[in-house]
Amino acid sequence: MNWIARIGCGVDYIEEHIEEKIDYEKVAQTVYSSTYHFQRVFSLFCGITLGDYIRRRKLTLAGKDLLTKKQKVIDVAFKYGYETPESFSRAFFKFHGVMPSKVKRNTILKSFPRYTASVDFSKGAEMKYKIEEKPEIILVGYKKRFVGSPYGEERAKQEEEFFTTTRAKQWLLIGASCDYSTDYIVITNVDDNGYDFYIAYKLDEWTRNAMLKKEITGVDFIGDMGFETIVIPSKTYAVFETEKKKRPIADYTDIRRRIALEWKESSFVFSNSPEIVCMHWRPNGKWENERYIEICLPIECAK
């Protein structure tokens, strides 16, 4: 069974139990997958987290019930698993933009459709990959909590804003690293509410230890910049690479969505470890047509 079919079977289970509290483990069991791996692949396919998909579907159906069946708010709230009418009302307003008590015949509601397992990426850029054992990596960087899925449409806007509004931190760390060729992104702590997104650089041990010492740097503000040391243990990665060109960002965002669809290495599953992106912006100083990006996804052998 390929992953398009698996996601479809998982969605069938969700829709059949949509009025219940959905057990992620049971959803994953229907497609013979681990819970973590199913959530990761679902996010890759659909561009939203499994929890967000379930939440949007429940609120879509709740809106229909209020509009067409004229049910009481408290009954609809309990029907779709909300513990109190107040928590339901907050979620309903956030999704639909109207309080459930105000829903009537002419009210405009949002509708989030059921996932349909058919996607065509045949016109996308070429995707290359390799399996690579990476040694322990120690980086220094700073983070922001992003909302949504690491593979969703909302990531691009958050990522662009984070990079363009923290230039001073980047310049400082690039200078400290003495490496003008590679910027790193680290993605970790992924859950239904979002994920931690780090911008990071590789500094040597002496610099990591010295950068917070005023007697060495001559300044006392570096400690207030939110820098963290990020230790990524040795791990096996599937490394996906864009073509080398002046502006590889479009290929980078395309590959993020295509990995689960086109990568057929069924003997591996995603592991619960940080994802790494290596942005080779200035390789050997010849950046005009040589820039490329690597997406490194942690994997392990399937049981």
C-alpha cells in the first residue's frame, strides 16, 4: 500500500469516528505505521498537522449542524468532543469568525473539505537524494516558535519574516563562525501546535565558550540575544538536494511537499529527531549559479 492510499485509509478512520476523541495511535494502526511516522507523513502530504486537520473537520461539521439542523450550541459542542460550550465557542469563532450562538440561515461559514488522496507533482523540479550517516553536529543559533506544519503553506511566510527581521543576529553568528558558505535551519519539537524553528551556524569550541565573555568580546549584550547551543546527535539522514542555481528557494519549497509522495525507500521511516536544512548560499565564493539547499530528514530502519 503506497502512502497516498495509507493517508486515505487514515482519513477514512478519522471521518468514521469524527464525533469521538480521535486516538492518533489507532489511526496509525489502521495503516500499519507508528504514530510519529504517520503524523510526519500526514503533515508532508497535507500541509497541515493531523490535529489541525481533525480540528478543522470537526468545526466544519459543527457549523453545518448549527446551520441546517438547528441544534443547540451545547449539544454540538459535546457532540464534537469539546469539554465546555465556552471552549467550543472560542474555537468556533477562531475558525468561522462568528460565535456559534449567532449562526443563522444567512451566516457565512467556512468549510474545510475532507482530504482527497490524489496529488500531481509531475511538473515539479527534479528531486535528488542520498542516505547519509551524519556525525554529531554542534550549532549555535536562535529560535522562534512557528505555528502550523513544517510542510504547510504558512511556513514560507513565517520563515521569510524570521530571516529578514533578524539580520544582525545572523551577521554576528556568520562572523563568529568564519564560515560564509552555509546557513543552517533546525526544526524540532514538532507537535499539533507548531514547531521550534532555529536559524543556526557552526562555531568552533573556543568561540562557543568565549562569545559570552565580556573580557574577550568587549561587549556585554551578546547574552541577551537569545543564542542557544544546539547539539544534534549522530544520525542517519535522507538528504534531498535542490539543483544548483542562483535562486533555489522555489525548488526548496517544492521538494518539501514532494518528499513523502516520490520517495520510495519503504525500508525507512522518519525518526523523532531534529530535521536539518543546509543552505549553501556562497559555496566556494561562486554563488551566482552554484547555490543549493539540502533538506536532511532523520530516518531509521522500519521494524
